[in-house]
Amino acid sequence: MSDMKKTTSDIEIPISIHPDDVTLPDNSPSLPGEFPYTRGVYPNMYRGRFWTMRQYTGFGTAVESNKRYKYLLEQGQTGLSIAFDLATQIGYDSDHPMAKGEVGRTGVAIDSLEDMETLFDGIPLDKVSTSMTINSTAVILLALYISAGKKQGVPQEKLMGTIQNDILKEFIARGTYIYPPSPSMRIITDIFDYAKENLPKFNTISISGYHIREAGSTAAQEVAFTLSNGIAYVKAAITAGLDVNEFAPRLSFFFASHSNLFEEVAKFRLARKFWANIMKDKFKATNPKALLLRFHTQTGGSTLTAQQPENNIIRTTMQALAAILGGTQSLHTNSFDEALGLPTEKSAEIALRTQQVLAYENGVADTADPLAGSYYMEFLSKELEVKIQKLLDEIEEKDGSVACIETGYFRDEIARSAYTYQKDIEKEDITVVGINKFQTTSPQIPDILKVDPNLEKEQVEKLTALKARRDNKIVQAQLKQLKEVAKGNKNIVPYVIEAVENYATVGEIANALRDVWGEYHEKHL
């Protein structure tokens, strides 16, 4: 084991730090809410209100997930975060051969407006903010959400929430893409344009570093690669004729919080600073709201261990603390059993209580940016800033995110970092309690949630019945119309809304667009 200490971004950590090592730059703000927002996007931060406590949940059918959402809301959760199953994420209905064995496994199965109505039955969509982790089929799920709100009597301008809608990180790190990059970006800018006029309270994208980090990147890579994707989205929107001052205030971000508490806090503070400067200098944004990097955080799923799973409660607590000290706008805390399966009701409650204890009992939310001015924090920030800037410059020299996806640059850099991290664990340069130190010989496996396999059959039967009783002539006519729109340059969102309101399914709409745009297949270099 090495005596040298370093962060995940390979920053060597001195035993102590002298004040002369951390001279603050001239543009450092004295207060939160001031450009470049290093200390927070709002002057009062959590003294105004706490971050949104938004647990990521979904499994089985809409009926089972609806029950879990209501339970969590009763326990004090303040926002919903929807996990969709793999078939929904990549545009297959539950009756498709590709969906066999996957229905309701990694999240809730949503095939149609009927499912979306059930998912939010008894949950007022003008009162609850909803985040949907959905990307290649984001336009379809957004349309379903708008239509479900309409069924409740809630106009779309009152809907609150976020769609992830971040296809570039799917090409980089996650893999649930359908269409090639060009039409995928067209969908995103169409959503920006539609939301500008119709969804004033909705965040139209959550530009995600979370999955980049979970795939093995360092903290510096997470920020640089994520902001690079953000630059690509802003460029695409401007090219499509949108005004940066109008659409940029509805952009949001999504980061991971891993186990090096101080590096994570520095990462969050720097992400705000970088984005504010990018928007001001590169894109000439003048609307102050267009400069703000508002972000959701999820604790590190890849840091959880199946061995001694109760240890994950402590890991999650420290990671949540980093997110709060870093100024997150909303937070999901992982359940301790997620290395073994989907969270049980009990483990999900513990994860929510973790946030509530941090909010109400420890004083960490009493003042904005409480670690500002710490010698160690400012030292880490200075070192991390250099690494992030170097990566951003390198990406720009390579012609930006889309080019770096096509050449495999992102994939290779993340793989290299993941390999280094794993080797450090094996050499015990990094300690993971219960893995390479303090192991137990008789591990205890807690009860885990098992999705009833009969739910897949029920979902397919319900879908079959829906297809039999709807007006299939109208559905086919609208799918045909959707294909024509996809071939041209009209905004696609209104046509998707019309289709889902007549109970066209997720798979049918995704397939109509597949017929026009084709599917993307990764090139193996």
C-alpha cells in the first residue's frame, strides 16, 4: 500500500496546506448567488427551502410503482423520480420479443397513456414535481406525461419536473440509444422549442455526468465530459434558431456523488463556475438564469457493495452530505440493498430518512456553502480546475462531443480511468471496507425485492386488450403522419402528443421513427 494520498482525479494530497497555497482568484464571489455562482446558485440556498428529496423508483407495472410512490410521498418525499424498465427505455412494447424477461425488471413498464394514467393515479401533477430518467424515448414519455396531466385536468404549463433527454451520454457511457446522433439531437432541440412556449416549469434536459462517473470516469472527467455535452446541446439549439436566453434557463444537470467527500464538494462548486463562464463568454448569454447550473445528484451506485450491505448506509450518508455541502438542487440517496437487487420498501425508507436527518438534524443546511474558504477545499478546487480546463481544451481541439463519441475518445478515456481505479483497489491503494479490508467470512444477505414474473404476463395481456379496443385506423393514420413529419423539419412534439392521446404505444411510435431514421450501431474500433 502506498503512503501517498491522492484523489480519484489523481490530485496528490499534502499532509497540510499553507494559506499561501490557496490564494483565491480575483473573481471569487463573496456571496452565494453571485456570478460565477461557485458558492451556490441562490443567495439563501437551503435557508429558503431544502433541496427536493427525489427518490429514484419504479418496478413491475404501473400499479406496483404507483403504490411505492404514494408510500414515499406519505413518508415525506418531496418529488418523484421515475425509473423505467429497459424495454421502455429503448422503445419496445412489453409484448415485443426483445422485451421478454425484462418487463418491469429495472424499472416500471410503460407502454401507453393507459399505463401513465395508472402510474400517477391519485398523485396531483400540479403539486408534485416529477423527474423521468428517459433518453432515446424521452419525447414519447414527455408526451405521455403531458397527456396524463391533461386527463387529470392539469394544463401543461403547470407541470413541474425534468426529463433526462440526454442522448450524448448514452453514446458515451450508458447505451440506451436508438437513433443516430443527428436525428437524436433534432428530437432534443424540438423539445427545447416546444417547452419554451408550453412547459415553463419543466426542465427540458438533465445533462448527465452521473452515468459517465458510474462507468468509471474520474471527478474531473465527469465535469469536463458533461459540460462538453452541454456545449453541444446549446450549439445545436442555437443552430436550430433558438434564443439562448430563452431555452438555457430550462437546462439542468445531473451528477454523481462518490466517496471522496471534499473532492466531490469541489467538483460541484467548480461545475457551476465553469458553466457560468461558458454561457457568458462562449454563448454571450445575458439572462442571469441562463448562466445558472442547477443540478440533481444521485449517490454513487457503483460504490455500493454486495458484501456487508449495511455499510452502504454510511457510504450513502457521506455522499449525500457532499451533495448538500456542494449545493445540489435535488437529491436521490441509494438504498443499501441496491448492489443485490431493487430496493425494498424498508430500504427505500431508510434512504429517504438519510436525507431527512441531514436536512433537519445536523445544521449542514443552515448556511450556504459552509466549506468555502477551507484551505483544503480551495487547494482541491485550484488543482481540479486545472484538470477540468485541460480536458475541455482537449475536447474542443478534437471538434467537440459528437466527434469525440464517433472516434471513441470518451469511451477509451473512461475505460482507462476505470481500469486504474480497479487496480488501485486490488493493490489496496484504495480501501473499500468489506472488499479488500475487514472482510467477514459469513456474509449476511438481507431480504431483497423480487419482481413477480407473472406481472409481465399481466402487462402483455393489458396491452393486447388496449390494442383491440382503441381506434386502430386513427392510430395508423397518426403513425403515418408522424413518419412524414420526421422526414421534414416540423416540430415533432405535437404529433407525438396526438398519437399518444389516441393510445399509440411507445413501441409503435419508436418504430415509426426507426423506419425513417434507422438505428445507431456502435462502431468497434
